[in-house]
Amino acid sequence: MTKIIAYHVRKDEQPFIEEWSKANHIEVKSVPFELHPETVKYVKGFDGLIFKQRSRLAEDGSIYRILKDLGIRQLSCRSAGVDTIDFAAAKANGIKITNVPSYSPHAVAELVLMQAMQLIRHYPEFSRRLNQNNYVVDGLRSRELSEYTIGIIGVGRIGSTVAKIFHALGATVLGNDLVKKPELEAAGVLKYVTKDEIYQQADIVTSHVYLNSQNVHLLDHQAFEQMKSSAFLINDSRGPVVNTQDLISALKRHQIAGAALDVVEGETKIFNLKFTGPTPIAHYNELKKLPNVILTPHIGFYTDIAVERMVKQALDDALLIIKGKQSPHEINF
């Protein structure tokens, strides 16, 4: 009987794993820990595996050689991001990689809408005033969304959905991507411009790019220096896309008006964990103190539809490759 092991499984994922296992007559064993050199031994006896984590599988290529020796020919990632994988090492050991590129664009786009509305209606500042028994509204008057220009860096599945939502609500939308979707421009949903034009013109800049070497610290002091002092930043892509120290400096110096972050650099040390005192990430502790910052613990993907699709598609892809077939979600090296 074909057997698949699922790494780093949360309790809310388990019912979907059981549904898929029963429907496909495939044994799936769930384990709560991440896939690393010290845990790869549990793969023995299984035909394939799926995983989801935010830390790299290994800093060297040794884990891929071990997986090959254990008979594994695929790694199915239960997420869109694949920055945890060493593609060169995987290729060298004949391991195919799949991801879930479109688990639910609406899940992330709806979070962007929530963050944007909280920022422009000054929710963080009003919340602090209320906590101090201060009910004065002076100084925090908002503009309406139809007066805003939204700048989207990365107009893929998620970015396109974000564009459509804000366009429908009356905002002006600018976009930047290496690959353009002319149908969006033709429909009047957005206008494609350069990154610099987005930084200079947008009232809200929102990032939806993959994390790769070109996008590390894509948003840094040079970007913040071009932005309006009244502008907001939203990052729901990957933490390292934003230079955190540059962002903190820009916020403290009032170069920009505020930020909403669902992801941060070094987040694997804190998210899904509890602390009785400060977190072990100094810049996160600093962000928490700022009155114009909204923080969430990487919840963009966290909806019922998205989680189910992540689990079941990853299992589908693993089974296809185990059977010698090709997955439509296989990443081309």
C-alpha cells in the first residue's frame, strides 16, 4: 500500500488529511515537527512526503541525498512559497518539487483589504487612545478609499485579486510586475508603471512577490525615501522582502505614515509560539511598540478554503509523482 508522510501538521489540517486519505485509499501519517536532517529518518518506509514550514530544510544539501537514499522522488510543499528549498540540491538528487501556487488568492487579498482599512481609518492610533481612556478624535481624520491610489508590487494571482477588489471600491490602482496581464489594464482595473512611480504616487504600497535573491530587501530605505509621508506599507508576501531596520527608521522619522505586516524577517523564531516576555527578535519587539503598525502572525493563508486546498493539492501532487505521472504544479528548475 502506498504511504505518504506529512510533516509539520497542525490540528486544523488533520481533518482534511483524513478526508483525502479515506477518499484515495492511501495511508497518510502526520507528524508535528518540521522536516530537517534530524527528523528526516521518519521518512523511512514511506513513498512520498508533503510538508509546510518557514525555515530551510537544511543549510547544506545533505537532506536531499538522504531523501534520495530513502527512495523519495518528490517534495510537495503545502504553500506557494518555496524559499525553504535548495533547488540545486533537489535537482542533483532527482527530487521533483511541487507547491500550491493558488490555494486561495482571496484569502490574502481579503487580509490586505482589512489591513488597508485599519491603516487609513487610523485604527491602531484610536485603539491606543481608547486603551488610555482617551475618546478625542482630533488629529485622526481619514480620507475615503476612493481618494487613494493603491500600488501593487507583484501582480500575480494574489496581486491581481487585490487590484480587482480595490478597483471595485473606487480606488486608483497601479501595478508593477515582470509579466504583465494586459486584460487588467484593458478593463481599467489598473495601470502598469515602474516601481519608482509606485513609490512616488501610491498612498498604499502592498507587496505580493515571491522571495528570491532579487527580492530580498526589495523595499528598503531607497524605496521609503521616495514614498509620500502620508503613505502606508503592507507586506503579506515574505518577511525578507522588506528591510526591517530601514522600515523602522522610516516609521520613526515619519518618512511614511504606517505599516501592516503579516510577515517579518526571522518570523520562524516566534510565530506559532507563546512568550511570557519579549520575543527573541529585537526588531519585532520594536515594531510592536510603534503606534502606527499593525502586526499579524502570518495569517494570510489561514482560511478554511485555503487550508483545505493546500493539504489536498499537496497530497494529490505527491501521489501523481509517486505513480510516475507529472503534476501540473511541478516547479521547473
